[in-house]
Amino acid sequence: ALESLKDIVKKIARSTTVDKALVEEVVRDIQRALLKADVNVRQVKEISDAIKKRALSEDVLPTFNVREHIIRIVYEELMRGIGEGLEIPLKKAKIMLVGLQGSGKTTTAAKLAKYFKDKGMKTGVIAADTWRPAAYEQLKQLAESYGIGFYGEKENKDAVEIARNGLKALKDYDMIIIDTAGRHALEEELIDEMIEIAKATQPDYKLLVLDAAIGQLASRQAKAFHDAIGINGIIITKFDGTAKGGGALSAAREIGIPIAFIGTGEKVEDFERFDPAGFVSRLLGMGDIKALLEKVERVVSEEELDPEAFLKGTFTLKDVYKQIEAMNKMGPISKIFELLPFGFSMKVDDSMMEMTQEKMKKFRVIMDSMTEEELLNPKIIDSSRIRRIAIGSGTSPQEVKELLKYYKTMKSVMKKMKKGKFGKLPIKGLP
Ligand code: GDP
Ligand code: MG
């Protein structure tokens, strides 16, 4: 187990440096993931070129911030043109939903209505889809089961008139969501109807509902709707069932429209505000970037870890203690490894993780039984001290020795970091 632990430590140490090889490895991983997620090929090239250039040329603080540095660049480049997402303030507004048939508009109308109702707003929906026979019933049922206001006219085939009447009927409502028809393709008729409804209702938000699973087709759809009625936000649905959400991301980047919400399932509850960091990490299948960033930041800001001291070679058992404390703060070790993205991820089986975590706890107890002098100068710990520490901590001399061995391993890794190619950070101007 100690051998594997050593490997992990080495890999982590390696991952804290920015050099050309690391950046290229990371970029390759990202390219693969983006293409797999159906991000547009041209955009993949743009994104990876930008990441490479920035990662190697921009100033970085040593050690911990290198990882943070690369993640931030990846994140910023992916989010270029999309920003932090569209936030719809909690005040009186009309939202019109558009999109092709089956994209999830009606479901999303109910999801949105519930979302705003849960925030304390009086919310109603208008069923302005006169093409699909069951559309009226579908929305009515959803609205009724969630205590949401509803307006529809079962027999009327004039969607524009229904929308207009609906606004009158729901005039006391804070948030009104207009569900519209969608047909199989971007037929003239559909587009014309959208334009007419938008004219008649003057919505504050025209949100395009895009099925994540359509991949590359998303761009064409988004463009057509945007050209026709001017979209101001995108809702990506069915993000639960596909790895192809990149198509929708590409579409959003291409027309420069923010993403507002994400649908993650068929149930009305399966809906969330768009969170860029969460989206990117899910898209790339690399755990939650934001959580990692926040945790790393928290640990560093509390100065529990002093990377400089590690590099100086004045590495003592106190530093091991701090490391363990930091790991404890960041959650179980297995969780931390889950959070590490792409190039830094490593395959470790769970049983070893569990053991390691247990060991960490034991190490801490052992160190609690040491004197200040022993912690700062572990060399003085001879066999009689080992026996005393073992008794004091309720462990065995074997376990104390194991800690000392771990300490030595860590120390030699740190020394290598200091001496080796890791010493000169940041690396600038590499060809
Ligand atoms: P519309 O034709 O655009 O109104 O689409 P609907 O709202 O009727 O949805 C079409 C299908 O997609 C239905 O079976 C929904 O249950 C399903 N659906 C909608 N949103 C989601 C989602 O976020 N995840 C999943 N898995 N299914 C969804
Ligand atoms: Mg519908």
C-alpha cells in the first residue's frame, strides 16, 4: 500500500507543474473529451489553441496555483461567449419558450413555473401549442398538480389569439410562461407563428429549448430561431441521458447567447439553473471543477499548507501533519481524487483508498503523541522513542515506523521537486 501511495504522491507532485508536456497532455485529454461530447470541431481547435497559448504564457504562482491556473484557463476558454449564464431576476416578467417538437418545451414550461413558484412568485403558464393534440392536456395536468396557474383554449386553433387571451387572463400573475408549438423541422410556418406570438405577447425573455442529445444539429437550430425572433437565453434539456451536451454548448457559443437552465430528467424537479463550472465538469467528465477550486482555495487561504516550505526541503513531520489536516478538510481522499480533473486523474481502487484514509487517521493519532522536538526533527526518533510513541498513541511500533517511512518518502519527493524541473515556475515563453 505504501508503494502505491508513493506513486500517487509522485503523480500529484508532478501535476503541480506547468510545462509544455503537461499542457499538451491536458489539451489532448480535453480535445478528446470535447469531441466526444460533440462540440464543434472548429471550436475544439480554437479552444485548445487558446488553452495551450495561455497556459504556457501567462504568469502562474508556484505549485498549487498551477493546477488552478490550468483549470481556470480551460474553464474560461470553454465559457467564452457564454459567460456565467443567464440569470432571470425575480420580478414580473413574461417568458416565451421556443424550440422544435420533442425538445422538451412543455415539460420545461412546468419546470420553470415550479422553479419560480418555489421562489415565492405567483406563476402561470399559457398553452399556446395548437399543433400537438395532447399539448393542452399535458400542460394543464402538470400545472394543476403543482398549483401553477393555467390558461388554455382546447378548441381554438389560433395560437396567437390564445397567447393574447392568456396574458389578459393571467394579468395578476408575476411570472408568465408561454409554451409554444414545435414541429419536426424548421418549417416556415413554425417560424412565422413564433414571430407572431412574440409580437403579440412582447415577452421579456425568449428562451430556446434545445435537446442536448441532438449534438451538432443544435447550432443550425439555434441560428434559425435566433435570426427569426432574437433568442436571449438557452435551456438545455435531457442533459441526463446523453454525453452529447457539447452540441448545445457549441450552439450557445456560436450565437453568443447565455445558457439559463439545464433539464436533467423527466420529472418537474429535475431542473437547475445553469452553473458554468458544473456544466463544464460534467461535459468533460472530470468531476466538479468548482468544488475542487473552492476546496483548494480554502485550504491554501488558511495557510494550512505551505508549498514554499515543501519546496525548501525543510520538510518535517509537522508538514505531514498539515498535509493530513488539509486532506481531512478536503474530504475523504477518494473524494479528492474524484475531483482531480483530466490529466491528474489516476486509477486507484476503492479498497486502497479506504485503507489510506484509515492510515491517515492513525498517523495523526501517532503524531499527537510526539513531542514538538520530534515533530520538527524526526531524525531523533530512535527505537526507544518509537516504543514510547506507540504506547502513548495506542498503536504499535510497526505503525509508528510506517509513518516514519511515509515521512521519508514524502521528504524525498519534495526534495526532487525542489531540485528537478519543478523548481522554475512559472515557465514562460516556451515555443
Ligand atoms: P415539447 O414537444 O418540446 O413540448 O417536448 P415535451 O415537453 O413534450 O417533452 C418531450 C419528451 O422529452 C417527454 O417525454 C419528456 O418527458 C422528455 N423530457 C423533457 N425534458 C427532459 C429532460 O430534461 N430529461 C429527460 N430525460 N427527458 C426530458
Ligand atoms: Mg409541447
